[in-house]
Amino acid sequence: MIVLKISNPSEVVASKVGRLLERLTPDHVDLSTVEDIVVRRLIENLEAEGIRGEVATVRGLDMGSTGLVLEDHLHVRRHQSF
């Protein structure tokens, strides 16, 4: 299993659409947008290599200094098999 945490979604959105528009969008929208783009491209690249599997974007899971940390509730925002 691979876990990926995106730590700069606002910067990515700002570089693509401009700083002014980024300031008008909430941080969770920035994160969701960047996650969706990363997942789409990840699936495209894995399929091109013949790899099959599943990918999910999850809320309530974080990376701590010693391992994964589960928050009060876990929510799967998106799940896709490829």
C-alpha cells in the first residue's frame, strides 16, 4: 500500500489559476482539486505500465512522525478501481 499526502495544494492551485482566484477558494476545495488531478494522472500512468489496483482519497487519515494517525472519523471521498 502506498500513502501520499499532498502538503501544498493551495500553492499548486495558485500556480495554475492565479493567486487571486486561489484566495477565493477554501483550502479543502484546493486539496480536493489537486487530489483529483493527481489520482487521474496516477491511474493513467499505472494503467500504461499494466498495473491494476485501486486508489482512494481519504479524509481522517494523517501521517505522524511515527506512523499513520486516524482521526475521529474516516471518510472515503473517492474510490476507483483501475
